[in-house]
Amino acid sequence: MTDTYQPTERTTASRERQRMSYDSAAVHAVLDEAYHCHLSFVVDGQPRVLPTLQVRIGETVFVHGSTGSRPLLAASGPAGLPVCLAVTLLDGLVFARSQFHHSANYRSVVVHGTARLVEGDDTKREVLAALLDKFAPGRSTDTRPPTRKELAETALLAVPLAEASLRSRTGGVVEEPEDLTLPHWAGVVPLRLTPGAPQPEPDVATPTPAYLPGAPARR
């Protein structure tokens, strides 16, 4: 595994290059924190965007879909499907005294590459288990495994992390010197995705597993 991704024409910023990073550990951290992604591609000359779940295993991002979806069908060919995958985590809203300098703190990973359809039931099971364990560690061993019919109806795309970049903004407000005396509040409102208390289905008799996000602590 490389420590950094090699910048390319597609991953090199045209402005504010100080916000760019090609550090693989930083890219991995964003992908591992985010549950979903947006997968962009072109089918029949038309641009498409697919919001879907994703999980990283090593230097590959796997996205979940159905065997009948357009990108999955297009990726089944020998050439694969050229894609752009994006993951964004919004970390805060930045309030400035001026309207112009309002902004956001964020971490955004963009991956360019060729997506290919995952073949083989064993590989599918491995990826699905990793996806479930991303939901909650240990979930894959506390569920019924997929049947062969369910595996046949499930499609997974593999996107290599060969051409990846991270763009981020952190910190406080940027102000014009002449605005500092204006009587308007300025600062940052942090944002974070947090789980609520698990809500069981009415027919579930099993106690809430302690491994679920948001589950109450066991005494």
C-alpha cells in the first residue's frame, strides 16, 4: 500500500491547492467514516448519479446495488465503467460577519477510476460482511447469511483507489479587516452524524444488541 496517491490532472486542484491532500491514511479515514457515497457515470450519453452504500477493503471501494440497475449492467462488460465516486463529510457551518465569507468545514474524497462488477459468491459474501460490520462491528455474525438467490440478485461494484484525493476545510472564519468591528455574530457551528436510540420492530423479542450504534450501555 502506498502512503500517498500520485496526483493526476483530474485530481489536481485549480485553486486553493493548500486544501488538497493525497495522503492515503487521510483518504481511508473519510471513506471509513462515511456510510454512503455518490457514484457518477455516463450511460447512453446521459450523466447519472447513484447514491449508494460503500465500504472500503484495502485499496478498493465497493458500492452496493441491484443486478438490474444501469451502472451495474454497464460495468459488467469487459471494459468496465468509467466512474467518479465522491464522499463528503460536513463538519461545520462557518458564519462570517459578511455574507461573502460564510463557508463550511468539510472533508471530501473524490475517486476517479474504472468500476468493475464483483464476480464470485465468496467475494460477494466477504464484501457484504464488511459492509454489515461497518454498520455495526460484529453484525455480520449476528444475521442470516444471504441465500444463493439473494446473492444472484445483489450486485457489487469495485472501484480501485489508484486515483484519489482529499479536499478539506478546517478552522475558523475568514474576515475582511474592515468587517471585524461589525455587530454581527461570527463563528463555527460544529456538525456531526450521531445515532439515535435503536427502534426495534414490533415483532422483535430479541434484546437490543450492545454493539448497535446508539444502544444503551449494559449495566
